[in-house]
Amino acid sequence: MSRLEAKKPPLFISEPLTKDAVSQSLSLLSGILKSCYGPAGRLKQLHNGMGGYVCTTSQSSAILGRLSVSHPVLSVLTASVQNHISRFSDCGLFTAILCCSLIENFKSLNVAPCTVLKISKHLLSLCMDYLKSEACGCRVSVDFSSVETLLCLVRSVLTSKPACMLNKPEVDHLTTLILKAFMFTVPCHVETNAVLGKCVIVPVKGRRVADSTVLPGLLIETTEIHLANPLTVKRTCSNLVKVALFCVSMAGDLSNPEEGTITVHHGISLEMLELNQLLNIGKQLVSDEVGLVVCQKVIHPSLKQYLKENHVIALDRAGLCLMEPLSQMTGSKPIASIHLLSPSCYGSLKDVSIESFASKHFVHLIPKDTVVCSLILCNRNETAWDELKRACETAEHVLQLTIKEPLALLGGGCTETHLASYIRHKSCSLSASSFKDMDCSRTQYQLVADGFCRSLESVACSLNHDGGEILTDTVYGHCWFVPSGFPSVSNWSDLVSKCGCGINGNTENLNWRLLQGQFGSPVIQGCPEAPSVKVVDFLTLDCFVAKCSGLQVALETANLILDLSYVIEDQN
Amino acid sequence: LPMAFRDVNARRHIGLQQLSSLALAGRTLLGPMKSCKFIVDESTNQSTLICSALRLIESLDLTSAAGQLLNETIQAQNKEFKTGMSTLLFLVGAWSNAVLECLQQNVPVSAIVSVMSEGLNSCCERVQCLQISIHDVNKELCSSSVRPNTFKSVTCQIGHDCLLNPQIFLYFQKEISAPEVIPMNSCSHQEDDCNFNKCLASSLGGFGSIASLVKPVGDKSTSVISGSGVIASSCNKQKLTHSRYFSTIAKSRFSSQQDNFQGYLSGQPADPCECYGLGHLAMTLSHGNQTSMKLLQSIVAYQQERAECSGSSQLNIAEIVTCCLLGLPESYSCVSPGFVTLVSPEQATVIKYFEDKPLRILLMDGDLTEQYRHLGFNRSCNVRTILEHPSLQEGRAGDLWLNSMLDILISFEVNLVLVKGKVCENLMERCIANTILVIGSVTRDVLCAFGEVTSAQPVTYLTQLNTSCVGSGAYAELWKACDGRAMDLGELVPIRIKVRGIPLLTAVLTTAVASKMQLIEDQFWTLVYRLHHALNDKKVFLGGGAVELLCLSHVQMLANKNAVKDFHNPWLAAPATEYKSVVLQALASGWKQYLSVVMCNTAKAASELEACTSVDYHLKKAADCGSPSAYILKEFRRDDLLGGGFGPFIDHREGLKVYDNVTAKTEAWRRALDLVLLVLQTDAEIITGPKRKQLLNSHVSSEFMFL
């Protein structure tokens, strides 16, 4: 007997943003994310409270990935930030913090949401046009003929994640390795559509960071006790190693046992039949002069024994994520059946050798010319290793994005303050016809623009975690930091040394002023200049594409959330 | 939804307090004189005896996030080095406290982080001047061996558990398979010093598979060295002239026993330093752990003899296994060539049938059961087998498998099967009945070693077997204790499997106290790995607190010198200079506490206050002398540092220095500091998963914020 229950009516929540619970949660989330930001950011321990694995991190990808939020408004926010992260890896915290700030600042304005929307869209387009113009004062072009700017980009990513627990020599070492690994993935001979290769991260946990290294080709871990140390491998007449790559299980179990029942007569062993089929494949591999067999899954021990007796190296459990680079590197097509073998599937390698790191043994597959490499990544403990891995992946991704658009933005808060002073300058000099187009008054425009600028500046301020003051200068519009403990009346030029990105030093009087605490009286100022010096070592740089997207995503998400008038919750 | 959030109070950082209180329990485990601890489980009233930071952490309740991270850090250090865990644990506690004090003084977190990690870096560079190469350690031995008094006093003081004198040049012969009894009374009357005689004999025992029971000459009974694998055979007379004791003994005894000993000299190594070196190095790294050191020296001597031709002086860890025998006194511990393991009495009976016959050996790298399939094999559950013409003659399916497996073993004339995993009990019984010895749970390294010398190829299934897979030339026998009697320890019997030329050595660890077993095994491996790492590093640190003292003096110098480091990152740089001296003092306090606690633990100081005074005295002297490292080096040479080294050899000032591992030590420091700084920089815990609901309803819910 089943009991029917009446459906509950859906719950309507109007004007969700005006609810206390929502704004509390929003400011809590904003607080968590702001406290993570930058090289001095605070870390979060994510764990289940019952003695499980503890993830110590300050990266948005790790935090948002594990966080599940209760309110749909927050879900909208986290979802769009995560979407940004999945596309660009970098600038996740920037996007999330900016979005929270925009919501907070715009909400407090007494301007109709639709007007805010129009004005902010205009502001965004001002920003994007400026960032994409040659005149932009907060971007540098990346010269691929020298490594300096590339090193700066990678270093900035690594130093902004304090939970990696790297000291200065370790940062330098890894920075070089990551760049080296990236260089391996750039093809030497570029045809019409060049495809970047892949860098595979090989975990070696418990070792010193300085033990990390990068090798061309791929490493497959092996625990085989039969592998003799000097590896002898069968070669073809052209002195290459012929490779067969299997993506199907060769474990000898039934391949498709999902549905239905198989009925067999007593005395017939399906296992034996499968094994015989495998051994037939083995015979063909041997007669085709294959020197190396790699299987994504497991190879039956009997087949392994057979191959070994015929001097063919068999490697199994390569794993799904190695399959694509493997086939890219060897030029072989993954074989998906143990019944059909076409000789056209085979690929080739230059050499095979054995490498050992810590207590792990690997078979090193060395290609002819490589676009695939392995980064053997070491860090002392698990939680720091995981953080470092995420940082390295981000850095690789940033380099990939940069090769497509060879530009970088000044980091350390300077782009944010510079953009803010640019917008402040621009919004004063806008013609009356523009306001008419947007259907708003000059005051309204000024209000929204000020909120927008304050949001940008609050992102820069989030870099500061230990008290002290944040300044900006009126010449370049860069961001400067003064440690706590100094009286605020003293001459700023005595206290500042370098701006956030490191491009400007304290050499001329730049007319500093406090970044915060000038609400209501926006300073009328000239257009911020581009710094005179263009190339300096040890700049803090951000990925251009990622930051531009972050800016757009933050504004669009903020507008979407501000525009929410109802939340309809299905209670069944 | 699952997420709770707790602010870690900035000034009184909860995480750091947790670390500090966890580490407090490990204070007495620091240094060479450790006090053991009983850990009692209140719910079951069961207790365990622990004597290392690793086992302590394993037995503590670590549900807090900081506790988990501490556990992870200690485990990582153990996995990598097997030593330095107590140092790590202690420094975690000391630095947590020091950092908490910095927070009390309102030092910004970023200043603590950058100054401390720069400070540690600088120290690690500074203490490089206290490293000496392995070669120099050996040279030191050569120069000190000119003074025979050193060794005489040491060997005699320690009595029965005497040090193995590295001057005895021993060669081993592996081919003797039958136990031999060597009467010793014929020569022992020549030497009046019965104490010394004992020493020598048991040092011989340490060298080979043999242990020895030597009775004082006075009671006229026969002294016996028994053993089966290796026997000490010959002496290098030239070297032995350094010591009159050894030369007389050696000549009189060994020359008269030529027939029994079949000794041979396999050519003299070019550099005498190299060949004694490892034994001496093991001694300096042992920090007073006699039993383990004796075993390790035997292993080293054996491996060196094997490697003589290749000339390498490396320690091969993969060729060492341990076998724990409960119920024998600790003095029975010894090293046996080959593989010693425990089997059931039924299995042991098979050995009697083997006699001295060479065995055909089979290696299996999985389980030996009917159900076992190689890893990654998916059993399909939707296969139905139908039997059309049932006949009563056929037995059950299980018997079918048993019979066919047994047939395979018999047809290939296999006598001995070493299995990596489990063994089916029925098959085991049937094998015993057919005089086939099957041993389960054999490690990979052991299988490898047997595979190499017997040319057996490991298989996963017996059906894979062909003639090339089966090896030959193995011998099995009951393992015999030093007094020659075969051991029957109740439920399990130790047996020994050997093959001619097998590099495998088993350290048989014995104790009569069950709760000490784990402890003894841990200590043995710690020492083995210390030597291993020393050889890998190719250098060692001066021990006995020298390194820590130099760190202390270096940090104090840094604190006074107001050098502004040029940080390239303005977000980390600015606050550093102002608080530098406070933070560096905090870093220094870790080592200072370390030194004073070690001094208290080793009873070099009556109280921590006294210890601190002594440390301060040395620091001042070091600073006054202008070059602290020169001062420390000088004092170390004189063994005058902090009450004469931390070793137990207080009375033997000369010759026996204490050394530490380089990488293991600096890595322990770095890991400890990393952990403290990682926890320090954490400002919130985010709890996800089902625990969140419990928190919401619990009394501590006010501590949390919910998203």
C-alpha cells in the first residue's frame, strides 16, 4: 500500500538580497575569500571534522570546489566563478572578491537596478577598451624572445599561494622548471594550426621541492619485480621502438558484462577463452616486431609473461590521463579491441629507459621530438604538495593563455587602482549625450562609477592582511603599501619603497594619498600615466586574458544577482 | 548544507596551541636517552610501550586539523628518513610556543613567516661548516686507532654487549652449511683478561650468523661458537699489530684452527680507511644503541665483503630484512645470511625431510588461493554454468582446483614456494603432506633477492608455470640460536632459507618482553637508515648539539645585526625589518629548548635552568672568541661541548665522536617550521560533510558560522 502525500507548494522569496540571512552569508563568503587573497593571504583548513584529510589552501579552486553553499544567490556567484576558473585557472579570487564588492557597493546605492545595470555596462566597456588599447598604462607586452617576463608571470602565480610553503630558492627553481616544461610543450615545427603539447605532473610526495625536475617524454610508474635494470628493448630496422597502445582492459575478464546473463556449459571456462584470445594478440604483437606494449588498464600476468619471454616490454595501468599525451607522443592510435589489430595503429619511440625518484621506479618513454613532458613535482607533505600542484597547473595554463595573447597586467593591486583612477578621470569628462543614451543623470552615473571604483580598490586592499595602510599615487595610479605602526601623518615618501607590482620605486614625489576613507569626495585627477620604465626584473604580473575575463564575469554576475527579484524554491 | 566555518582566534591561535600541547608529550623522547612511555587506552585498559615520536603520534587521538597535519608531517619524515621524528615533534612544539609569544606581542603574521623562514635558510647555510665528509670520519678512525687505549677502554667497559672492534679484519665463508662447533678453550687460557675474551667472542658473534655463548675461562667448560653460514676466519696481521691483544689472540686461535676455518684472504683493499669505515660510522651514528649497532656492523661487514670486488661502500637496504623472535633474551639478536622467517610447527616438519638437499624454488607474486585473481580483474557475476550430464565421480570444484595445483607443483618437482600474499589453508596442508614447503606473506624485496640468485621467475598463477620459472639451489633449515639449539617458540618456529650467493641478510631481533619488540625493530631500522642516509649524503654533521649551538649563535648574531634584506615582494617585505629581532629570538628559542631538554634527558644537567645556563655560557664563549664555528669545532674535538657529547660514552673522551645525519636533520627542522607556519597562517577551519549537522546542533555551535 502506498501513501500519497500532497505536494507542498513552492516557496517564493521576493527581493532575496534584502534578506538578512542572505546578506550575512554573502559578507561571510566575501570575508573568507578576501582573507585568502595574495601572497600574505590567510589559509583555510578544509576538512570533514572527523580526522580525515586536511586541505590547507588559499586557492579559490580548492575552496569553492569543496564548499557547498545553502542559498541560491550564493550558488549563482560560486558557479560563475568556478566556470571562470575552469576556463582560465587564474584570477578566481579576484573575480569572486570583485563580484562580492560590486554587489555590496551597488546595493547600497539609491539607484534603480536597471540604471545601475546600464551604467555599469558602460563602465565595463570603458575598462575593456582601455585595457585593449595601446595607451593602457597597466599592461606590459610579453616578449617571447626573452624569458624575463615569462618568469615573472610564473613567479607571481607561485608566490601568491603561501600554502605551497616555498622559500625563495625553491620558488626560483620551480619557476624555471615550469617554464622549461612549458617550452617542451611548444612544437618545434609549426604548421598551419599548431597545437600545444602537454605537461604531465608526476607526484613524488615527501621529497624536497628542490628535488623536482622536468623530463621530456612520459614516465609510467612500475612496480614490476621482473624488470631488469638495464632495459633491453627490441628495435625496428629504423632503430626505433615500435609501440602498441591499448585503451581496453587486457586483464582477461569478460569485456562487456553489464546486462543479461551468459549461460555456459560446464567445463567451458570463459576465462580460458579470453586468455587464449589475449595470447593470440600477444603472438601478433611479437610477429609485428612491437617492442613496447602500453595498456591503460591491466594486462593479464600470463600475457605479460609471454611478452617478456619474447623480449617485449609490457607496461600496464598507465591510467586514463596519460592516454592522450601517449598517443600524441608516439603517434599511435589507442587500440580499443583485443580482437582486431591493425598495423597502422602502432607508433614509435626513440628510446626507453628506467628512472627512479625516491622509492618509485618509472619507465621513461623518450620520444623522437617531443611536445610532451613530465614534471616530477616534489613537496614535503601532502597538503603542501596538493596546493603546489594546483599552483603549477595554474602557472602552465597562464603561460598557454599568454602565448595566445602576449600581454600581461601589472599585479600587486596596481592594475585595480590604476583602472579605478582611469575610470574616475573618464567619468568626469563624459559628454552629456552619453548620459542621455544611458537614460541616467550625471549624478547617478557618478554614484555608480564611484561604487565601481571603490569595488576595484577594495580588491587591491584585500592584499593587505596585517594592518597598515594602502596608498595610491596620483601620477601612475599604482598601489602602495605602508606597514602598520607608523603614524599616518608622517610623510608618505619616507615610508613607501616600491609599488605593489614593483615597477615604480620611491624616486620622485608621486603625491601619495590614502586609498580608503575618501568616500563622498572623489578626487578629481588627471589620467594616470604609464610607468616610464618598461622592463624590470621581479615584477608581479597577472595573466591578461584571465584578469579581463574575471572583470567581465564579476560585473555580469553582480548585475545578475542584483537583478534577482524572486527565488522560487521547490519544497518537495 | 554542509559547511561550517570557525574563526581561529588570531591572538591565541587555537591551531598553534593544539600543536604545542601535542608536542609536549614527546619531550622525553628527545636525544639519545629516551624515556619510554606507556600509552593506556582507557576504554580497553590495553597499553602499548612506545619510545619514538612516530609511535607516540600513531597512538594519540588526532581528530583536530592541526593534529592531522602534525601526523602527516611526522609520517612523511618517517617515510623519507626513518629518523629525526622526535626532533621534528619537539621543534614543532617549541616553535609553536615561540610564535604564540610573537603573536602576543602583536608581531604581524607575514613578518613572522618571512623572518623565520629566511632565518632557518640562513642557519642551514651556516651550519654547513660543521659537516664533515664520510672520508674524514674514516680518517679520524685511522688516526685514533694508533691509540689502542681508546678501544680497549670502550670494549671492556661495555662488557658482554661489547662493541665490535672494527680492527678485526674478518672474512666470511658462506659455503659451510652444517653447524660447526669450535672449541675455544684451547686458546683462551692464553689470555687472562676474561672480560676481554668475552668481548671478542661476542663481537665475532655479531659478525656472522652466529651468536656466541662464551663462558668465563675459569669454570673450565667449553666455549662454543656455533653457526652455519659464516665463520670469522682470518686476520690481517699488519693491522692488528696496533693492538697487542688482538694480535696474540688472533694468532694463537686462528692459526691453530686452520682446518676448521678454511679462511681465505681475498686481497687487501687499497684504502684501509674505506674498509673499516662503515662499522665505525655506524658506531658514531648509533648514539649509544648497542644492540642495533652490533647488528648493523655485522651487516655492513657482510655486505662489504660481498662488494669487495666492486669497491663500493654502500649499504643496500633492500637486502636487509628483520625477523622478530619473541621469547629469547635480547643478547640472542644476530644477523643471519639468507631469509629467516617464522612458520607453523607443521610446516617446520617438512624441513626435516629436506635434510641437506638443494630445493627447487617457486616465487609467486599474488595470493595462492582459488579465488585470487590479479589486481584489476573484474569478476563477472552474470555467468551461469549449466551441467548437462551430472556424474557422481567428479568431486567438488574446490578439490579439482586443489588437485590440479598440487599436480603442477609435483610435476615441476617444486619443494619450496614463497608467496607474496595469502596461502589457501587446504592447499598448504596438502603441500605439507607432499613435503612441499609453502610460505606466505613474503615481501617483494625477499622475492626479488631469491629470484636473482635462483633464476626463478615470479608468477601470478600456478597455471603459468614452465620450467624456466622454477629456480634451484635453495636450502632450508631450522634456525638455530647461538647456543646451537633449534628454537621452538610455542606456536611458531623460526626457519632459515638460503641460497649460495644470496645477498639477503636477516637481522634476527630477539626479546623476552613482548611490548619491547616493536621498539627494538624501530630502533634497528632507524640506525640502518641513519647509516644509509649518511652514505647518501656523503657527509655527516658533528653531533652532540654542536649544530644546534651554532644555529643559536648564528641567529643571535642575525638578530643583533640589523641587515635589511632586499625582498622583491613589497607585500611581504615591509613589516619584516621592524620585528626582525623578536622573531629571530623566537626561532632561536626552539634550538635553545632543544639543547636544554636533551641535556636534561641525558642527565647532563639537573634542571632546564642549569642546562640553559650552560648553553648560554658556551654561546658567550663562542661569541667572545670571534668565530663561533671555530670555537664549537674545537670544543667538539675536545668533547667538551655541553657536558661532553650526548652519547653514553661520557667516560671515553677520545675516539668516539657522535655524528648526526645532515639531510635528515635539516629536513626535520624545515618540516617542523613549515608546519608551524602553515598552521600560523591559517585563520579559519572550514568543515564540510555530515559533521556540519552535528555541529549545528551541538553546544559548540556558537563557535561556528554557517554558510
